[in-house]
Amino acid sequence: MHFEIIGVIEEIEIIAIGGKIKDIMRLRKQFGQGRWRKLKGVARVKLQNGKICNAEVHWYEAHGIGKRKLKIKRILD
């Protein structure tokens, strides 16, 4: 699902760090070494069909690399 984040991501929580991430080897191979974390938060998103709604988003992040693999886990409204 393609989407665009509008504004800022709020209520950010860490789900996993480093070796606790299932896809850690893929992340390191694809994007490089780093202190990888899996995070979740709530953001206002614009979906491909133009609808704007709140959604729970998950992503991976590492210092110096940034946010990667953003995805919507569920629509909240």
C-alpha cells in the first residue's frame, strides 16, 4: 500500500533493538551496519486513493541511515 505521511509521527514506541529484530540480517545487507531499531507510532497518512486518516505505522531506523521500510499496520479511524 502506497501512502504519504502528513505531519509528524506521534506516540513513538520501540518494539525491538538489534538482534531482537527478525529481519536484522536483511537490513544490514540492504542498508548497512548500524544500531537498528524497530519502532511504531501513530501518524496522519494520505492513502493512494486520496483518503486521509490516522494509522499505526511501523518502520526500521538506524542512526546515520534514517527511517526505512515504513508500513501501515492498521487504520485507526
